[in-house]
Amino acid sequence: MSPSLSVVADNDLRAAAPAKLEIQKAETVAERVRRLQAEARQLAKDHIHAFTAAMSDLERMAAEIAEGGDAYPAGVRDLARRFVDDCEARVQTLEAITART
């Protein structure tokens, strides 16, 4: 059995297509610059947030080592204790700076 052919309507779809499409205005250079700057600022904020979170995680780890007792060498515990103090101040500074912007 061979495939049969049938006649179909010859609708001109090209004439209807432009009516359905929304015409978008091309982005100007100035608009693109503003959009890209806004994207860059958001990426920087996200990066700073990740940096602050990583510092907080590191601070927690250092506190665990500082309080770890004799399992850790005394010099390592002391260094971790000083790191906790320093890191806490730096995280607070970062948070204060980012709160202003």
C-alpha cells in the first residue's frame, strides 16, 4: 500500500506572523551599560555574601580547634583562638560596610 496524498489549504502563514509578534525595541548602549552595571553590582553582593559566610564557617572551625583541648598542639590552639578574635572583627566590619551600600 503506498501512502496517499491529500490536498490541504494554502494558508499564507507569513502574513499573520508579524501581527502576533511583539516588536521589541533594541537596547541602547546606555541601557546595556546600566543593565550590565546592575548585574555586576548584584554579582559582587553575592560574592561578598559567600565570602562572609565562608569566613563565619572558618571562624566556627577555629573555635572548635581552640576549644579542642590536648588533642591539638598548644600552638595550634593559641593560633586558632587568635584567629577567632580577628575573624569575628573582620566579619563584623564586612557586614557594616555592606549594610551601608
